[in-house]
Amino acid sequence: IMDVLDGSHQLRELSIYIPLDGSRALADFVGEPLRIVNLTNLEALTLEMPIPFMSIMKHFQAESLRSLYLRCPDAMHNFAEDVMRASLRTFLDRSSAPLHLLHLYDVDVSQEDFIHFFSTIPTIEDIFLHGSDILDETLLFMATPAYVPHLRRLELRWCGHITGEAIEQVVRSRCSGQHYQDTVNPIEEVTLIACSGVKEREILSIAEVCRCR
């Protein structure tokens, strides 16, 4: 895979899929220098694979990346291990890419990871979390100008720890303009599906200031 990618300098979209029942073992090159493949023109990266395999990201650099989609096949335990989480952060920090879309599907990273993404990737416009839990106190970082200032769309599915009160606070604070002047975009659309902590009255309140699905 590394050899093929190393010779694909014009590659713009890359998808790698490994099924949950795949019998392959992840081979790491212990003791060898870390090989980095520079995917200069890559704009969209999709990885659908069991959590341990996602550490392949530590071998990538993609300074033009705009869309990152990570999905773990259905499994009982999808919390990302330290190695995978470190690989993801290393990849994003090394690339310093103008990422617009961050989509995590059944991939649980830590709350500290979320805060790191929100503070170091100011270009993010769309955040989709499907079964990748985020807490109220983490979400509330979005209500301050230093975190994801260009966020426009927020989609939460099967996020059982979030409350409508926190979402409403974030959306209203960004729409009010009281802190931000021209430095922070208002949130234009919120999608909430199967989030048990969100009540109907909160949805109606959110819908007063942005499109709500």
C-alpha cells in the first residue's frame, strides 16, 4: 500500500476498507524509521476499518485534505486505543490541512482529542458524529471564539450523553454575535437523530435561530 501511494502524487480521493472479520494482522515495522507518504493533492480520505488498523494514518501527510471520514465496522467496543488516537492527532498536526469536514462514525476518541481538534483546525465547517460520543462540557467549547470559528453544520446521531440545553447554548451564543464580530460564523444547521438527552422544547428553541433537522 505504501509503495502504491508513494507513486500516486496526483491522487485526490482515497478510500480504504477492511471488514471487521478480516483475518489479516496489522504489521507494524518496529525498530524501523517511520515511513511517511506525502499525499500532496489528497482532498478526501475515507477509512472504514477496525480501530487498530486506523493507525496507518501515522504514515500519511496530506496538506490539502478537506474531508476526513473515519468509520469502524459494527463492534461491541469501538473506543479508540491510544495508538490510534495518537496516529490521528499526529496525522492532522503534521498535515496542517484546511480540513472542512470531520466525520467520525462509531469511532470514540477522548474528550481531550475533540478539544484538540476544535482548537487546532480552525477551518472546520462541518462536524458529523455518528455514535461517537461527545459530552456537554466538550461541546460548550464551541461557544468560544477560539474553537472551530467557521463551523456551519453540526450533526449528532446516537450521541446519548449530549443534552439539548448545551446545543442550544452553543447555537444561540454563536448566532447572537455578542462576542464575535466577524471572527466566528453562526451555525446554520443542526441535525439531531436518536440523541436521547435532547427534548422537543429544546429542538423548537434551536429551530428559532438555525435550520434544525
